[in-house]
Amino acid sequence: MNASLPPVDPRYMTDKQRAENRARYVSFAMWGGAAVAVLLAFMLYAYTDQAPPWLRNLAYQIDAAFGYPVLALIRALAG
């Protein structure tokens, strides 16, 4: 009794499908990078004196949840 599984052939993808997948990956990477940049700019602004107190407190709490990476960046840039 030979109950072996049939060989698994890789799924054939057309050039169009490959291009669509590549475009999807590039789009995800670009939007992800933009989101990180916007979040960093928001957090850096929140630490300034111009930000309202509620925003400073919120930014401090968010930064504390991740181990103060933004505060460490500000200290490194300030020298």
C-alpha cells in the first residue's frame, strides 16, 4: 500500500501577478515608512513647549510604554 502524497508543484504566477505582488509590497513599505515618520514627528512635537499639556502627558505615557525611545532620541540629539 503506497499512500504517498502527490508532489507539490509551486504555484504558477504570471508576470502580471508578480508585478501586482511587488507593487503591493512596495506600497506597504512606503505607507509604513510614512506612518513611522509621521508618528515620530508627532512625538517630537509633543515634547516641545508649544504642545498643550494634555498632549505632552499623552506623549509621555506613550513613550513610557515603549521604554522612552523618543526621549532617548531627543537627549542624543541635544548632546
